[in-house]
Amino acid sequence: MVLRDRDCTMNSPIVHGNKPALIYGQNICIQPSVPGREDTPHMRKHYLGHLDPLESYTTFFVLFSGGKDSVASVLNLLETGVPRSKIVLIHHDIDGGSERKMDWPATKAYCIAFADAFDLEIRFSFREGGFWGEVYRYGSKKPVQFQDADGSMRRIEPVAWQRSQELKMLMDSAEREDDLELFKQYDEELRSYGYRFQFPAKGANLQTRYCSGVLKIEVGSVAIAHQVDTKENCKIMVVSGERRGESTNRSKYNMMELHRTHAPQRRKRIVHHYRNVIDFSEKDIWEVLKRNRVVPHPCYVVGWGRASCACCIFSSPSHFAGIKEILPSYYENIRLAEIELNFTLDNKKSIDEFVGSAKSCVDHNEQKAIHQLLTGEIGPEDILLDHVEEWKYPSGAFRSGVGGPC
Ligand code: SF4
């Protein structure tokens, strides 16, 4: 039975959050808690009956957002005995180096500090232009950049990228020469590679809620498929922290399946995907952080229920009221873009109407966390509580029913 986040409280029982057995090195195959789905051609293609013993995998790539579920996912691997040297955290930067921001100033700093505190390797990846680049996309998707095993950044261009760049130059010269016919022809071809000028839709469909797919899932696949350590003859486990309790959609996810970068014939590359906290309730997740004395991302301490993008499209009015209060330039970016695009972030209302008179979710008692959230001044010493301090639920705990799905 799945305990939905909206029904989970501090008093819910701990079901999956207790310390797991040390199974690494014990030749144990992990079986799924719910048999894998085989109801569509796509699900049949990705079906995986069980995981091989943990010790048989060469690298564990953890998709690490810095949110509580990905933190619990890493801690669970460590508690089952996976050596730190085999774990690599992969973080996708949603802003892709762009000036206009969508994500918390603290997120990257928290991820680095967490990796330092646990002596784990972390690598970064992003789609150039980030969230706002995709909102204003005209032509091909932008290139993906990712950090490789040696620390250097690599860049992968989509197939139509060069042609899109060429078309933009041709359009400029057609405009200069006042050749409207040619301009229209180039414009049509450019739009065939992609044209957005609208916000992602609030819904489960990843085609229309394009931010998750284009800025996270696809970036992750490109980064994992091209890492030096996944080129050939390797056996990889990709680990991510989705949970059934988060949404109806996620309640149907498989605990384990073949990852989209699995290529056993062509590359002799085995890639299994393991959602190791899929059955955990929110209470179970907090229990893992509590046991390990881990301080969560400051957004939880300040009052957010999820560490998704700061301005996640699924944010509630009180979350956007919080953004308006502590990150007014982020709020203003959305307000101005709504006017420019003639398209609202919400399905029906402008951001100002959506927020209305909602009370900000910010907990003003948490000045240190507010400072960390806005400045990114977080070090490894801020991740683990010392032994005299009491671990407390953050203000945002058990408010997960409100916020984004990724
Ligand atoms: S957290 Fe929200 S805005 Fe960010 S990628 Fe996910 S759905 Fe989109």
C-alpha cells in the first residue's frame, strides 16, 4: 500500500526507512517489490526482472538533485555497503549557465558540500541556455555539456544544431537584403526544428511539460551515455530517488528497469536503473536523513516542501509569494515573460493573479538558512550535525503535496 505524501505526517509509521542490511558483497540479487510492468511495447523493451548483486556493478551514477529523496537514495546505497569509490553523483544544472535563473542560488553549493562531506565524486551537466533558453527556443535544442571522469567539460551538439545556427545567419542577411520570401523560407525550416515561446504545461505529459524531459531526463542520458567510464564493456547502475507516494504517475514506476542508455550488443554496455527509495514514504525519507544526521537543502528549512526548481511551474501561490519576497528578480522574470510571450505560467491566471493575497511560505525564524538559500554559502561543515545538536524536521517537511514533480 502506498502512503501518499499528502496523507503522510510526522506520526506516520516508519515502514521502509529503517537501516537496511549490508548486502553489498553478499551475492544477493535484489527483487522488485512490485513486478515490473510489461503492459506496453515501451515497458516490455525496458523490463528487468531483478538486479544483479550490487558488487557486480562497476559504477553507481546517482541522479542527484540535492533534494531529500536523492540524498536518501545516496545514503541508502552507502548503508547497503556500496563503496564510496564506486558512487558518482550527477547533478543537472537547470539554469545551464544562463543569466536569467530558475533554480535556487544554493542548490549547486549544497550538492558540492554534500559530496565533500561524504567524500563522494560529483559531476555536473546542463543544457546550454537552461530553462529560459528552452522557453524562448527557436530552432534546434541547444547542446548538452557534461563533466567527464577527468573533470573536463564535454559538449554534445544535437543533430540540427549547426543547421539552426546557419539558418539564423541566413535570416539576418535575408532581412538586411529585404528578401522576404527567402526570410520566410528560412524561418519555416528553423521552426521545423523547434519553436516554443511558451512555458511548460502543468501536467504529466513530458512532451508538453518539456522542462523535465529536455533539461533533466535527456541531459542525464547524454551525460551517462558519453561518460568515459560508460563507453564500452562496463556494467553501470543508474540510481534515482523517485517515490510512489509523490504522484499517481510515479506510483506506477518500476523499481528497476533497463536504462535508456543500455546498449549490450553495440557497446557491450549494461546499464540498469534502480529506484532504491521508490516505496519510501516521506516519513521514511526523513528517517534516513535523521539517522545519518544530515541537514537538508536550506529550502526545506525555510519552508518549501520540495527542492525542485525555485520557481517550479507547479509551485503553490504561497510558494510564489515566498519567491516574490526573497527572490524578487526571479518573480519579476516570470511576470515580464508572461507579458512578452502573451502566455501565462499557470493554465489560466497571470502570476500576480495566481499569487493573489497568499501568505509567503517563508519561515522568518530561519535566518541562517534564508542566507544560505540566497547566497549559496554552504560548506561541508553545514551538511552534518555535530553530536550535541538535535536533528529537527525542517519547516517544509510534510508539505510535499505541494510543489513540482521532479
Ligand atoms: S522542478 Fe518544476 S520547473 Fe523544474 S524541471 Fe521539474 S517540473 Fe520543470
